[in-house]
Amino acid sequence: MGKKKKRILHIMLVIVLIALGATGMVKLTQSKPQIQKRPIDVPAPIVRIKTVHTGPQQVLVSGEGIVSPLKEINLVPQVGGKVIYVSPTLINGGTFQKGDTLIRIDPKDYELALTLAKARVKDSESMLKMTEEEAAAAEEEWHLLHEDAGKSRKKPPPLVIKAPQLAAAKAELAADRANLEKAALDLSRTTLKAPFDGRVSEEHVDVGQYVTPGQSVASLYSIDAAEVAVPLEDRDLQWFRVPGFTSEDQTGSPAMVEADVAGKRLSWSGKVVRSEGKLDQRTRMIRVVVRVEHPYAKKPPLTPGLFVTVRIQGETLPHAAVVTRSSLRANDVIWVVGPDHRLRFRQVAVARKQGDMVVIRSGLEDGDRVVISHLQAVTDGMAVRTLSDPKENRS
């Protein structure tokens, strides 16, 4: 067989194989079942819910501040001299009682001054007595001399009866008595006593030191009460009583002061007593003062300089609900899931935001199921599946 015939035979064989493949493909395509289109079921989104309960709810206004003593003074002598005694309690952190002797100044000079003042008073009293006797004798003599002239009823001239001398003697006695009182007062001031129950925050005096009037020798503060100035926004003051500011009643709202001391979380009861004189121009906040009575009654005490948290007990709302801050959506809207498992938008009235919680004044009913999780796309009335809050299940 020639080459030409072989080539023609190969071409014909290829054409037959292609024709057979095309025929088989057509048969397979015709025998494939038709695909039927069906709608896809999209499951409703899952949301986490929490059941809310309405009832009386007290508003708490929280703030922070630093403890300061109610009274704080510098111990200053009013007379000068050498210190001969310093109380053992007059040290940094020392405790003393009202009336305790803290410092004594050498009284010798003042005792001598008191003795001299007493002597001058005695001398002035003697001079006054002598002048009074001389004046009486002069007046009697004047009446005797003028008895025949019918002038006995007239008063004698002041110079005759020594009226100027008598007035000068009385003035001298008054001045000497004043000097005596001053000397006694200076002597009493050589002993410095505690003006209240308190503690020492700083001292800088010792035995043998010479002190001068007006020189500060120690800093003292009282332990009868402590105060905390809490900066608050103006709108916070509507919830509680501030005597003389938001209320004519002198009884301020109760408060609780909390602090971490010696590894413990401690609390002290207090009350609002006043607001400070003016608004802070930089922060536009008002400093409300909370007072704690007897801060050293328990140990550890509420010491000055301690950074504390203050929670003021405000007004009680009769039918309020508390939800998490994450439950509150834009424009004061809350998502609520109804019995039909559909999500509804609920407009609410917010009373106050307290940390991670929000107090709702109105708009929610007892038993409402509030959505606390987030959804990217949400519409009013959409169907949802619910999942209870794990914390609610544990409770």
C-alpha cells in the first residue's frame, strides 16, 4: 500500500472517531435530568436577650475625690521663748485629745512680769485711795471756809477738790489692771494645748529651741470628721439634695464613701453637706462636699489624702428598669423581642446612665425581652431566634 493510501485511511479513521465522540456527547446531554430551581431557606438571625423587671429604682450618682480633714491648723505660739517641753504625741502621725498639753515655753520671764504687774496695781490702788482722801478733805475744808458767806450750797471748783488728780489716779489704776491681765494672759500662753481631738501631719520643734510669736511649730488636723469634694456635672445635681443649693432643707442626701485601704475594700457612711462656692470655669463642674463623721472610728481609718469613690443616693423612680448600656441604641431606642419572635423598636425615656448600666424611666414593661447583642442589619418587625443571657440563666 502506498503512502498516499495510508494517509487517506488515517484521515478517514480520525473523522469516524470524531463523529462517534460527538454522537455520544449528544446522547449523554439529552439523557441528563433537568435541574429544578428551589428557593433557599435563610434562617432567622440569632439574638441574645435579657428579661427586664420594672419597679422602684434608686438613682446613684457616683464621683471621685480626695479626703481632706474638716479642720486643719498650724500650731503657732503667741509668745516667744525657749521650749522646755514637747509632748510625745507631737510627732508626725501622733494622736492627741482636746486639751492635751503639746508644748510648754519657759514661763520664768512671764511669771516675773505678772509679779511686777500685780505690784503696780497695788501701788495704783494705794495712790487712788490717797487721792480720794485728799479730795474729800479739800472739799470739806472748802465748805467750812465758805459757810458764812452763804456759798455752802455751791459746788467747789474741780481744782480745789483735786478732780484732775483723782481722774488721773483712776486711769493709772485701770491701765495697771490691764497690764496685769495681759501679763496673766501671756503666762497662760506659754502652754500650748490641743484645740480638738486630732492628729499631727507635720512638726518642726524640739526641746531647747527658741520660738517666736507667729512661728508655725506643727500642723494639726481634726479627726472628728472628714470631707470629700466630688466634682459633678450640673445635670447630676437634679437627683439629690444639696443643702443651700438645690434644697432649702439642711439635711443632705446620704452617701457612701468607698476606698481600698490595706488590701481591703472599705466603706463609710456620709451625707452631702454643701456645694463649694463657685463653678469650676475650666471643667464647668460643681464640687459637692460629702462629710463623714468619725472617720477614725474603725481601722483602717479614712485618712486625709486618700483617693475615694463616692456614691450619692438620689431620687427613687417608682417604675423604672435597668438595662445594660449595650442595649440602648441610637436615639434612645431599645430592641424588644415580642411573643411572635419578631424584633420591635421601642422608644424609651432614659433617666440616667450609671457606668455600664442605664436607668430607663419609661418605655419598658415588666417581663420585656430586651436584645443585648448587636446585628449589622436590622428592621422593625424582622423575625429572630432568641438566646437567653448566660448570666440570667445562672441567676
